[in-house]
Amino acid sequence: METRDPDPDARPLRQIAPDLRRVRAPNVSPMTHSGTNSYILGTGDVALIDPGPDDPAHLDALLAALAPGERIAAIIVTHRHLDHSALAPRLAARSGAACYAFAPAEATRRPIMAQLAAQAATSAQIGGQTGGQTGGQKAGPIGGGEGHDATFRPDVLLRDGEVLAMGDWSLTVLHTPGHTADHLSLQSGDRVLCGDIVMGWASTLISPPDGDLTSYRNSCARLRAARPALLLPGHGAPVNTPAARIDDLLAHRDHREAQILTQLARSPATATQITRMIYTDTPPALIPAATRNVLAHLIDLTERNKIEPQTPLDLHSVFQLI
């Protein structure tokens, strides 16, 4: 896993442009870097993008970042993860603003991911009824769901291509799944607030069935085609060279794919075994996330008929070259 771009400007409040402020939440971790970036767009009636974790101190910081006479007119969530959406209900109650987000994962997954999610749900039900055994075989759900905010309920569902405008700001909604199925990015002129789909300091966690490598590649291509001058991620510093960074991220995925295929050419293996073979310099705390990324690659390669699982596809499947 990468750890580039230390973002030396770690002030909680930063004025990025005359119409754009960043307020950073104090939820530092290996997966959130220096904390979640909440953005305030516009003046007067402003948009608040990604409220962040349910932290009273961060709520106070967001409200304190408003200029005299300003109010939050819209709360927009890029995706339903606790480090981005959990504060939305409190902020809505304090501000009176409506919450906006894309349709939930179950409505936006691609068919293969929807099938895997349904199999996991069925397996969990059967496991609960039979003590974890089905016909003498261990139930094998796909796993995933790290950090999902199951309680978040937006007031308004956004549509791909929709323009949301209030006061002196406007945002074009871009559905950019991959990190999650419901993930959206928000275009403001030549800038894109891109949530967790592109970051400068690390590659994105892709954890099936909500994370989807095929969708991730397509979303990266869509963002690159939009030709933004600046990407504003959910964690870390602004990305000043979007095209180059997106190219680097896609090349990184291609490199991982080549490593996986090399290992499978030697012998069939599980996602866990492959992770141990290729993530040799990764801190132990990040190995679970690395395993999820490998699983995303294995599902993608299965869809493309380059490999196949020896048993029905799940987290514990042994994969082999075709």
C-alpha cells in the first residue's frame, strides 16, 4: 500500500480557494491518513461536502468555519462510509439542511457484485440456522462492508449528471463507483471533489462486493476524461496533477494484476496466500485491506475469463489460471 504525499499543510481549517474551504476531522488512522476532509463550497448559502465522522468536536469546527451570516444549505455525502457520512444527522439537525447522496449500494452494484452480496446474505442466514454448516460444508461469504454506514438515510437521492445549484455555487454529479457502489464525485468548474476514488497519498481500498475493480477503472477513466485541473480527495492533500496521478493509479493496478497472474502461474492460491506473497513490505495492520484489494483483482480476472475459482467464488476460494 502506498503512503506518499504527507500533506504538510495539516491545519484543520484551510482556505483552498476564495469559494472553497477544507475542514479536516481529527480521525487519523492508517486508512484515513491525516483525517477526513470536509469541504465548504460557496459563500452565503454554502454546500457542505462529506460531514465526516460522528465527532462533536468536528461538528463544532464545521460550524465555526462558517463566516458571519453564512448557513449550510445542502449536506452532500460522497459515499456511505462512517468516516464520511456519520456526522450528517447531527449536522442536519443543527443546520436544518437536507442531506444529499447517490442511491445505496444495493441499487447500484453491478450484477456480479449483487450476486455475491446476495450469496453472502443467504450464507449468513443459513449459517445462523445451522450453526455455520451447510450440508457438511463451511459457509463462505465474500466478506466486505468495512466502515459501511448502515444507518445513513439521505433526504434526497442524486442522479448521475444532475446539476445541484444554490446561492453562488453549482455542482455536477458524477457517479464514480469502485471504492463503493454508491460513490459519487462532484464537479465544480475545473475542480472535482472526488471522495475516496482518487487520493494522492495511497491507492483506494476496493473491498467486494461493494468495492468493484472493474467499476473503479471505469471511474478513473471518467475522471481523467473530465480533465480537471484539481482533484480534492476525501483524505490527504489536493491532487494538482490529476491526469498523471490517475495514470499512476491505473498502472499500479496493472502491476498488481501482473503479480497475481505470476503467482497463479506457479500454483493455485487463495486471496490470502497471494497477499502474503506480493505484499512483502506492507505493515501488518494493512494486510487485511491488501487482501480485499487482491480479492477484487481475482473477481475482475474471473469475469475476464483469465482465471477461475475451484469452488463457488468466495473469500476462501482457491483460484487457478484457465
